[in-house]
Amino acid sequence: MSAEEAAAELARLEAEAAAAEAELKLAKAQAALAAARAAAVRAQTDAAPPGSPAEPDGPVDPAAPVDPAAPANSVADVPPPAPELAAGPLDADEVARIVSGYTFQEATLDLGALVNGDPVREAQIRIPLAMTNRHGLVAGATGTGKTRTLQGLAEQLAAKGVPVFAADIKGDLTGVATAGEGNPKLLARTEAIGQAWEPEASDTEYFALGGIGTGVPVRATVTGFGPLLLSRVLGLNETQESSLGLVFHYADAHGLPLVDLSDLRAVLTHLTSDAGKPELKTLGGLSSATAGVILRELITFADGGADVFFGEPEFDVRDFLRTAPDGRGIISLLEVPGIADKPELFSTFLMYLLAELFEILPEVGDADKPKLVFFFDEAHLLFRDASKAFTAAIVQTVRLIRSKGVGVFFVTQTPKDVPGDVLGQLGSRIQHALRAFTPDDAKALRATVGTYPTSGYDLERVLQELGTGEAIVTVMNEKGAPTPVAWTRLRAPQGLMSPTPAAAVQAAVAASPLLATYGTPVDRESAREILAAKMAAADAEADAAKAAADKAKADAEYAKQKAAADKAQQKAERDAQREYERILRTTGGRTRTSRRAESSPIEQILGSKATQSIIGSVIRGVFGNGRR
């Protein structure tokens, strides 16, 4: 480094240090001002006569100046409600540290305001937009506001040009497509945290898994789904899982496309049949008993209605990365209420979509904003009873997919639902309230507290005291370091916090440009048809071979009988010839020409019926046309 470059670098660092010091001083001053205002409020409240108005009826900006000319005991006499820092768990220095920790230079997503007894409007809690591809966790007990947090994040991401994917399990997220409805309670809450709330709708695309429900159908081929994920939904053990992998290998090697479950069923049926057993032996490690178990599980799975999720046209996950003509990101909602009784299939299908994104997207490194943020709802279903191989695949995908520009937010009840290897890769954490009604709940609460950095909070107590729409937050700053832990009152979504009317959803689906591509299922030639044709050809060949064998057998039998007949005839001819010759020798070859006289013994013999029969046989044997 040259002297000029060193001097420039030094000047830059000095400027950054001065700016950081100024920010810290400003934060401390703002915190001190808030504390002074809170003290003034308490002093005037304590000095005011009974029945005098102690505070205004509605929310007032804490930064608004007090009018000295206002009449006594008026609303202006009483300073606006200010954060009572003394009543909160944090002192002024800690508040200042949080303000400084969440002050960023680049684009951010606004989460809400710090709560220190009351909201501190000056202490806004944010996530750097570029850090949302470092993944995150939204956790909390049922009813604590996780869905609204997810909706608010999705709206802000889309507004900044980032496409969003989320699974809508209960149908609550469809309201993101409709502008919200304000009310006094909502406006008072948003004003208190410094949110300038306005109703706004987001561009939304609706999808339905397997076409069950309202949305553009999302399907996968069995080959694309792969043996690891399919083993997960079939509930196979590790041995059966590896065996299923051999079946997929066999199908690939023999040019048998596995499009739907009937194709895989056809391959398994073939391998366990008499015709396929020789091929089964060549796979090695796949017993006929294991293949039979897999086949039975597959039949049960398909008979339960799961076959509609597999087939063509296979969904191209790049269609989740679309933006609207105005540059805003499109929010893709996958409707899944139709498979509520198949939680493993739902969670595994989401993992399939994520794995597909990992496979097809190019490396982008650290970008100014993600190419997509993927909200993985009900994440505990994904990891429950997962095999080692399956969990390892998830960990690898989550670790590497951020370099493809995809951020993943797991949404679940407690951090313990997520394996430690995955949890350690999550940069942002938004933890809503937890309940501790049972010993297991208490254990989960303590485990959650242990995963947070040191803070000024008694987190084991605070996590049980959080109100709806409040959360404990820590994120990754622009330098990759964790921000201070902050008790945050979260911003309200700008879309409708109830489902969009069904008619509007149906109209949006009917107008979708993707419906023409994915709306109609396609049944092309695949493993089932190929094997059926192969078996038909084999049957025809076997029939022809059998007919040829039967003909050869009949011909052989005919030849055998003909040979026996010929042999018998030849023997009879020889016998007759010998008898004739014997007779000739006995008679000396003489013949009678004189008039018939009394028959001699020889003549009697020659005239007998037996002799005549023998002579006749000899004549027929020689000429073949003997006459009587």
C-alpha cells in the first residue's frame, strides 16, 4: 500500500469512527431526552389535583414541543406520553447502544420500535435488506402474532423488489393481496411505534399443491422429487431408503422415466415379478422382501390421494422469482389446507422446492438484496423423525443456498424445533412469546434463552410476558455481527389481516399467466407404459415360443409314430416274404396246370384261407394296390 493509499484509508477510518461516535452521542441524547420527558410526566402527574387530565386521549408525537401559551390544565400543559425508561428494564446507555446497533447505512426492513416499558419511537429495530439472505427464524407460541410478522416482512420485501414465497397453511396470508382496513386501535398502535401506516395491497400469485384448492397447480415428477424426499413421505427406515435409491438407479439406467407414482409402482412390481427377479439380483443390496415393503407403502400412499401431487407438467421454481411490471416483487402463496392430514408431505414438498432452487440457480455471492426470500412455515414438521441423511441434506442446502441469493426464514414454535446445525446458520431471529405450562415447556424456554447473547433483559421472564405482536429480536448487521437483543413492538401489516374474499382469489387465479402452462396435467409415455409394452412383447414372444414348441413336439410325435408304423410294415413285409419263400421251397416251386383232381395235402395248404391271406399281403406289399 502506498503512502497516499494509507493516508486515505486512515482518513476513512477516522471519518467512520467520528460518525459512529456522533451516532452514539445522538442516541444517548435522545435517550436522556426521553428519560427527562418521562420524569416530567411523572412529576406533573403526581402534582396534578385529583380528576385533572393527566394525559391526552390519543397518541401524541413525543417530539412535539409544548406550547407555553396554552391555558393551564389543558392537554398541552401535560407533555405527551414519553418512554418511561426508568420503568423499563434498560437504562439510557443500553437504549443508546440499541439505537446505535440498529442504525444502518443501506436499505432495511423495518420491524418496529424498541419497548422499554413503553415503545421508544427513536429506537427503530431493522434488518439490513442485504442480510435477509443469511436466513432467519420467526418463532413463538400459537396466537402470538407469527403470521402477522411473516405478512409484514413479505410486504416490505415485495415493496423493495424482492420476490417472496410462503406456504399459506390456514389461508390467513391471502389478505396480503388486499389493502388493509384502518381503525382507531390500529392507528393508535402504529402511531405509538412511529409507523406511518397506510393501507396497501401487494402483487400476489396463488398456487395449490397438486391442484387441490384454489391456485395454479404445483406438481413434481417422482424422478425430480428423488428417493431421499420420497422415503421421507413414505416413512421408510434408512435401509429401505437406500434400497429405494437403488430402484431409482435402475430406472435411470434402463431409460424408465418416473413421472408419477404409478410409474414407480410399475417398476417395483416388475422387479418383484418372476420376469424381473433376475434384474433384481443385479442391483445388489435390494432384497425382494424390502422391495415388497416399499411397494406396499407406495400403494397405501397413492391410495390416500397423494398421487395427484406427482406428475407433469412439473413446476419450474424459477416462476417464484418473478417481479411485477413496476419492479415490485410478487408474493407467491402456496395453499395447502387440502393436505392438513399429510404434514410430512407438505413439509417435504417445501423442502423439494427449496432444493430445486438450489440446483438451478447460479451463484451470485453477496448481493444488495436477495433474489427470493422463502418462508418455511411449520418447520418442526420438516425435522420431526427425520433420518440422518435427510437432516444432512437440509443442513447442506441451507448452508449453501444463500450464495444463490435465496434467504430462508423458518417459522415454528420454539427454536428447539430446528436442529442446532441449522439454527447456527440463522442470522435473524424474531422470537414471539413462549408459554411454560409444562416441564417440557419450561425446558424449551430455558434452552431458547441460552441461545441468545447477553443482554439487559431477564429473558426467561420477558419471553413469557411479551404481548401479541411483540418479540425479542436480534439480527445480523451489515458487517455480519449480531445486533443487541431488543424487545420490539412489531409493525402492523399494510394488507388485510384477514383472508381475501374467495371470489377475488378465484378471479386472480383465472387471470394468472401461469395457468396455461400448469393448469392441465399431461400423461406422456413413461415407465408404466414402457414396461407394459415390454411385458406385452415378452408375452407375445412367449406365446410364439410356446406355439413353436408345441408344433415341434407334435411333429416329433408324428415322426415317431410314422417311424413305428413304417417299421411295423417293413417287418410284416419281411415276414410275408419269408413265409412265401418258405412255401415255395416246400412245394419245390411247382404249379398245377391239369384239371382239378382230388386235393393233395400241399394243395390243401395252399388253398387254405391263411395261405391266401399271406399271399395277398405279399402282393399288396409289393405293388401297394392289392385286390381281392
